[in-house]
Amino acid sequence: MYDKFGEEYNLTRINKKPERLFNEFLEIPCMIKAVGKIKNKKLLDIGCGTGDHAKKYLKLGAKVAGVDISKTMINISKVNCPDAEFKIASMNKLPFKDNSFEIITASLVVDYIKDLKKAFREVNRVLKKGSLFFYSDQSIISGAREKVRIDNKLYNVVGYIKDDNKEKTCFGNCWKSYVRTVELVPGMKVNQHVRPMRNHLFAIKQAGFELVDLIDCKPTADFKKYDPKTYKIYTKFPLFNIFVCKKK
């Protein structure tokens, strides 16, 4: 899908379409803040897309490499970030030697991965001991929401409501693992894995990592300028989490 629709998808990012604001003004700034001081460090960005993160990592002084499974995305990245090294590759099979990197990032990538443990073991292989792996994904709260229609209006709900007789109706499921289909641009439908927290923790541990932090992503003030209503929603609960994992 990214090979076929990559150019169209990239335009929605460049033109700051409402459906892409969460990338520019939520996930990216939170990830940049999370990685901290990275000057002169060797950093691998998995699922680098069009190089939006890589460009910022370069400005912070990192020595950046990026991989993406899409040839279209990699070609755009090479134009956007000529000072970084980009390769077409899957998270499940990285074209680098053992212990090659001091930092690895993966922004909104793992929802495309079926077997987290397998992918994380490959990340572990190319990461130096004691170094950090940062990855973002839909937050546990966001993933637990259930689409319901109430009074002919559609809501995404987690929790419960009471009727006039104080009877409770519950919505959502924090334990459910499922695959959903999302249309990113017209005709570009992708499948995404939604997982409960336990699945993340199990894969992290089994791959030889220790979870050292879990960050709830908050939108920047610039988000409010473009879409104040959505900005308000994501200041009340996190759309994304960033998992910070240390190689043992």
C-alpha cells in the first residue's frame, strides 16, 4: 500500500491534513523529546517512512540510518535526508551487523507487525548492550475503545454510562487483541494490530529487553491552531504511548 500510495500519503503530511496532524504535532515531538541528547550517536529509525523523524535526528547531531519496507518511502527519504543512510528492509530482518547501534526508534510501526517477539529480537540483535529502543504505538486506552451508536450518534467509548434507572452499560475491552483496517488515503487500506498491554510486555521481556519507561504522548500547542476540538480530546487521554526499552 505504501509503495502504491506513498506519494499521495506524503502529500497529506506536507499539507497538514487533519488526519495527519497527530503525526506532526503529537507523535513526532514526543519521540524527539523522549530520545533526548543523541549527538554523535548511531541511531537506526525503523519504519522511517518519508524521513520526517530522521531529519530531526540529524539536526540533533545523530548519525542516522533508516529502514522501511516500502521502496517509495525510502526514495522520498533519500531526497528529504541526503545525509542519512536508507535501506529497504523489514523490521524482522535488519541488514546490519550485531551491536551496530546505540539507539533504535520505531514510530507507529509495530501495529503492522504480526509477531512482536520476533521483530523485537531482531532489534535486540543490532542494538548495543545497555542501549535504548524507543517505539510508539496506539495507547492502551485508545485501543480499548469501542465504537457505539447512541441516539443516532457514533462514539468511541471506554467505560460505562448510566441510564435514568442507574443501570450501567459498559463499553470497550482492554484485553482484546484484534486486527483493524484503516484507510489512510482514498484506496489505501492497511491492516493494523491492536494489542493489550500484556502482549507488549511479554514481547519486550522475551526479546531480552527491560521496560524502563512508558510515556503518554501529549499534543503540542500547534495542534490546537489547526484543530482545537481534536486537540482538546488528546489532552484528556493519550492517543499514543512510547515504550522505552533497555537491552539487558
